[in-house]
Amino acid sequence: MKIGILGTGVVSQTIAEKLVQLGHGVMIGTRDKQATLAKTGKDNFGRPTFSEWIKNNSKVQFEIYSEAASFGEFLVNATNGFGTMPALEAAGKRNLANKVMIDISNPLDFSKGMPPTLFISNTDSLGEQIQRTYPELKVVKALNTMNAYIMVNPALLPDDHNVFLNGNDVNAKNEVKMLLISFGWKEKNIIDMGDISTARGTEQILPIWVRLSGTLQTPIFNFKIVVGGK
Amino acid sequence: MKIGILGTGVVSQTIAEKLVQLGHGVMIGTRDKQATLAKTGKDNFGRPTFSEWIKNNSKVQFEIYSEAASFGEFLVNATNGFGTMPALEAAGKRNLANKVMIDISNPLDFSKGMPPTLFISNTDSLGEQIQRTYPELKVVKALNTMNAYIMVNPALLPDDHNVFLNGNDVNAKNEVKMLLISFGWKEKNIIDMGDISTARGTEQILPIWVRLSGTLQTPIFNFKIVVGGK
């Protein structure tokens, strides 16, 4: 499958590596290629710069947003929250229409320091905002509730744990489910929450995620829903 | 121990039953005793009316808020979110001072139908509001992230799962921890998140809780944090 990924950070890179491993064609999109390649300094995860990374991952194509969106039969939004709507605008409505997009973004606002707040929450969500703005795009919010390394390698954790799907289109959710299963997710651990408005819940789990990562002193954890006998 | 519980709903009743079972003296407080006793009709949980319940639980004393707060050496806030601040005002500042209070309330607003929204969230929490208003009260937010039956019987679920503590006072959190252990909680499953501002995270988990209870078609579930090897 040809997959376009919007965004160039750790989530984008981790997903891209996994997709290449699985044999997919992958193109990462950014706003300004030269600016992205010129970025210096390690990120918070101690990873190499993007320019080093892309050199070492030569099977991943790298273009501007509109190219990546046009290339992808299937899309992944791995931009940060504030970057999401501008990235989609740059991608172009025509390049988004009738495609399935996994939306991994979170409306986190770090501008006032730690802990972050949410710049959309409670009565709306970033997932809903995307779906409203691009009604022909099939948005499936998923994977936004965990660290990137767990997204593509659920066996990193010593027990079962869950990933949540939020989206209006049942077929789109099934496509995402199949992709997640190819990432190593067990079908029973994929919870379809319902329509895109359920993204309010998965996005509002971020504040406890952020505080837990401090308390546990690791980002390598996830939520498991333990259900009682019926 | 003499424990005062504010509120008369399913959470209050379930906690009261457990505390009596454990040998504590329990007084439930309400705004207006006659009004509470006059309530007819089952609640959403198919439980008896409060007047029937209190008749069958004769070891539980039943008085107005200020009496229950005065009686308790240790307090439990089991009012609903909108009822919390008025209940504490009625309880009286003097009756709250220097006491530990488990705050189980959630700022849920059902006034616009389902799903509920939060009437405080993101940049503040009900837990913080209580602590700010009553600085001499030692607020420990806990148990608000699960169904009442699980609060007092964690073994209801077939696997380990977690309860979160949010509060400024370390000794108060230890007292709450001891009480939770007496309820059947394993110490390793009690996560101290930090100061009361971490209540933003545990209160904002309610939107996903509500949607999950619909998806799973049961309220008998809880969150487990699965942590990777370090």
C-alpha cells in the first residue's frame, strides 16, 4: 500500500520505519523540506536529527505535505496538535478526499510550560475538528494514547493493553484495525469506541498520561481496560 | 474510626456499607433529611430508595451535612459534582479543618444530555477547587475513576487494576492508602500521582470512562496501567 505520513517527528519516523518493514511504500510530508532538513539538535527522545534519520531510512520518500497526501492511498496524521490543521490545509482538500487517515495527533498546548493543557477539549476534539473540516476524509483517531514505540510494537509491554478507535466510517475503522494487527496488535485489544465524537475521551486521557509518565518515570506504559465478568 | 460521608447516592451507600462492615462508625450527611427520605423511584442502578436503604442499614447514622462533617474524624465526599461545593459550604469550614477527605466527586454535567461534559476541566479541577476553598482540609482525590462496586471490592475484576491518588498532603495520602488497602486494594495498585493538580488528569478520564461503559455495555471495568520493563 502507498502510505502518506504528515509530520516528521518521532511518531512519524517510528510509524514510517514499521510501514517500510511491512513492505509498504512510504512518503513523509512536511511544510518546508529545507527547514526540516536544517533542524539540528536531538529531540527529547535523544533521537538523531531528521536529516540523519532520513539518510538512514532511504526507502522513505520525503516531500512537501501536498505530495505526501497525493502519494498516499492511505494517510497518517503524525503532526503535533497545533500543526494539524495547517498541515491538512497544505495537503489540500483534493488529496484528502475519500481517503482513510489515522489521526494520531493530540491538542496539547505546552506554551505555558509543564504540564500541558489541551487547546481543544471537553465539548469538542481535534479529531472532530478535522472530520468537520474535511467531510470526505475518513478520519480514524487511533494510537494517540501511547508512546510511539508502543504504537508499532505492542509486545513492548509485559501484558495486554488497549488501543482505541474513534471514527464515523466503519469500513475505515476496519482498514485501520487490519493495519494495527499487522503492527502486532491483537484484535481483542482494539476497542472501537464509536463515532468521531468519542475522540473527546481519548484526547482527554492525555493529561493523565502526561502526569503518569512523570510518576512512573517512563513513557513506556499504556492503558488496559480490565472488564468484569458479565 | 468515625467517618462522615457527604452525599446519599450509590457511591455513598456502597462506601458506607463497606465501612460499617470494617467496624467504623459511619454517619451520612445530606442537605435536607426529609427531602432525601421522601425520594421515590429507583435510581439508574435499580437500587432501593434511600429511605429503604437506610432502614436496612441501621448502623449507618443519617443527619445533615454539618452533623456528618462534625461527626467524622475522616471524611468522604460522595456528592455529585454540582452538589460538592454547596455540600461543603453547608458542612461548615470549622467541621472540615485539619481533616482528611477522600474526594470521589466528578465535575460531570448531564444537563445537555448524554454524553456528559465536564463543568470544570483542563486548566482546573474540582479537586483543586475544593482544596483552594478549604486550605485546612486535606483533600485526597481517589476512587473517582471507577464504578462504586469496584471501589470497595477491587477483586470484582479478573485482573489487577489501578486507583489514583491526587493530593498535597503526604500523610493524608498515606491514611487514604491504608483505608483502600482495608477495602481490598493491593498496595502496588495504588498510584500516587502527586499534588492535587494531578486531579485534572483523573477527572478528565471520565469522558472516556462514560463512552467505554456504553461500548462495553457494563460499568464494571477499570483502568490498569501496564508499564514496560525499565
